[in-house]
Amino acid sequence: MERRVYFIFGDVLACIVSGAVAGWLTGFVVPGDWFALVGMITGMAIGMPVGMIGGYLFSPLFGAFEVMLPASLSGMVAGMVVGMGHTMGSTALSGAVIGVGCLVFCYLLQARLEGEVS
């Protein structure tokens, strides 16, 4: 698990940008009167490539190993949640918050799986 501030900042930035862009694009494409399941599937289809592109763009600066999984997960989950709950006010802000939540999830999961190293 990375503890240097530069790389942690990069992880947070990549997740916020990926989540915000995925949320914004999903809010732009999915109308507010769609069925929630269709909006979620459409948001997932929009958010997955956005997260992958975000991870690809941030990888040279902050390392592919640390950035790709959280950024891809952030884009996909932000697209799904914003597509499902499009009636919320700001889709980009919702996506950014979801991006940070995905990063926290990834860090906690990595800490749990890593365990005590002897």
C-alpha cells in the first residue's frame, strides 16, 4: 500500500476525475425519465471506458499498479449510481464523491488482504 503523499494525491485525483467525468457524461446521456435499471446499465457502459481512459491517462504520472483499479472502479460505479439516480442535483459532484468512496474501498481491501507481513 502506497504511503507517499505524491502517489496518494495521484490516486485521489484520478478517482475524483474519473468519477466526475463518468457522472457528468452519464447525466448528459441518460434522461431523467428512464427506468432505473436501464439507466444503471447505460451508466455502467459509459463509466467503464471513462474509468479505463482516466486510469490510462494518470498511469504515467502516478503508476499503473496503483491507479488503474481505483480509477476504473470509480468510473464504473459512478456511472451506474448516477445513471440510476439521475434525479439528484449535480451529477459530476456525485460522481466525484463516489470516486473517493471507491478509492477508500480499494485501500481498505488492500490493507485487509495484505495482513501481517513477516
